[in-house]
Amino acid sequence: MTSVPLTREVSDLDRRIVVALQQDGRASWTSIAEFAGASVSTVTRRGQQLLAEGVVSVGIVPTLGSEGHVETFFVRINCTPGSQLSVAQALIGSPYVRFVTLVTGKFDVFAEVVIPGDSATYAHVLTDLQAIPGVERWRSDLVVHTYKVSFDWGRQLYDSHAEAASDPKSYMPAPNTCDPTHFDDADRAIVAELRYNGRASFQSIADALDMNESSVRRRYERMRSAGCLTTVTMVPASALGMSAETLLMLRVEPSRIASVAQTLAQHVSVRFLAAALEENSLYCEIILPSTETLHDFLTGTIAHLKGVRGWSAAMELVFMKRGFIETPWWRAQVASAGGLDT
């Protein structure tokens, strides 16, 4: 289950298009062509084909916490033998689950659960999810601070675009200044249209909602400028020729958590980084070209960070949901390995 079935070979031009979309999911084909070094007509045709085939997917969702206070839990699950897929599918269907992946190692499934409201809500949601048939053991860790969430890890393929960031604003989450008063019913309807088609034209959205195109555009730009929207660009790492998607649980000296996190966050290969309440842990998702480059990163970078006491790790076999959006390829990926009836 490590290779995504593609209908054709992914060329270097395709990869450049995908990397450009990772950096700006709604970028014009003209600007993407400038990055890719090809004609606008060629890039438009190839890019639209990549989107149609599901090799890359662009969605837009409300920024986490923009509609009220939430708490996030990172969940590690052991399943009864043979139930991993059914458990993962049940998690995908929950509106509270932002991320789901099958993994190797001591656990079978990793998930991120985002819960609005107070502690009574936490207990209700987590208890319901723990009751999914096939869940044998469930471990929830409260996320106390998120240092990084990014979708542009593919730019490490091109040296001139993969230098470590020097300005923390370029890789640390901005303070969330968005709140529920920034949305009305029309705004929510626009975001709903963009959830699974983040590149939908303003005119097509206006037609679907019986609104004026200029009004849709104005509302979108207002929400984006206020930080109320997150663009989720997803692509299987294998489509970019990368095979080492790894989740690390780093054990860090309490006084060093912030400094270790700030150093790691600068690396393009680090897609997600957050501190958990338990065991002075940092959860870190790393996407690298190969197990060799993963070894180099572990021994040459992480092992030398002051305060890191050790880590445990799990390789991602296939991720099924990210940013609250189900990935469009995972069912075909699993079915090609004989793991799913379609």
C-alpha cells in the first residue's frame, strides 16, 4: 500500500505544477507556468488533468478555531486483527476528525480529533469514537500548542525553493484573529462550494448559489485577508517520488521544547509539529524522499538537538483524511493492494 495507482507517469513538469499548487492552491495557471518553466497552455492542460485524476486535490476550509474555541487530541489506536480499514473508515466519517492515517509500528491508526466546546463535549465525542467496532486500545494526547501545519513540503525537490526559512512568520501559525462573527450564511455557502474544489471559479460558485460574481469574489477575499480560510493542497508523496512519510513522537526536556520545535519548524520536510500534554512530547510529521534521507535527518539533525531524549516512530502507509477532507485516492490505493472491496 505504498504506491498510489496513477493513470500515467508523473513527469517533472507535473511535479513542478503540484509543488506550485502546494504553495498557492488558487494560483493562476499563468503564475504556475512561470514557476514550472513551460507554456501556459501546456501547464493548464496538465494541471487540469492532475486535478481531474485526483493526483492532486485542492480544498478550502475554515481556519481551525475560526468558529469558536476548540481542543485538539492526537489519537493512537490499536485495532483487532483485520479491522484497521473499517476503523479508519469510521473515523473518516466523523466531522470531528481532521486527520487519519494507517501506520506501521506499535499502533495501527493515527488520527487527529478536533472538538469544540467544553470538557463535557470532549468526553462525549471521544467516548463515541472509542466505541467504533474494532478499536482495541485508544490513547488520546491533548495538543497544547501547534507550531507548524504546512502543505508545501514538496518544494524540497527544488533546491532554490527549499532553503530553511529565516523569518518565523513564514512557518509558524499566525495568531487566529478570525471568529464566528466574520461569517454569515452566504460566506459559509461559499466555503462549502470550495471545500472539495478549491480552484472553483468565482463565477461557477456564483451560479451555484444564485449570487453575483463580484459579491462572491469580495466575500472570499475578505475571509482570506482576515485569516478565516485554510487552503488544503493534498498529493500522495509517492506522486512526487517521495517514500518516507513518518510520524515521530519526540521526548524532549521540558525547558527545551520551544527551542527544539522552533528549530524543527524551519525544515521544509516537517509538515506538522505540535506539543502534547503528556510525556513532554512533540508530535512531528516528516515527509522525505527515502528511508536513507530519513536516516540522515534523524541522525544528523534531530539527534543533535539539545534537549531531545529520544523518539518513537511510525511510517505512514496511506493517509485517508487531512484538513477535514478525505483524500481522493486512498480507496483506489488500498483496493490495488487487495485490501478493500469496491
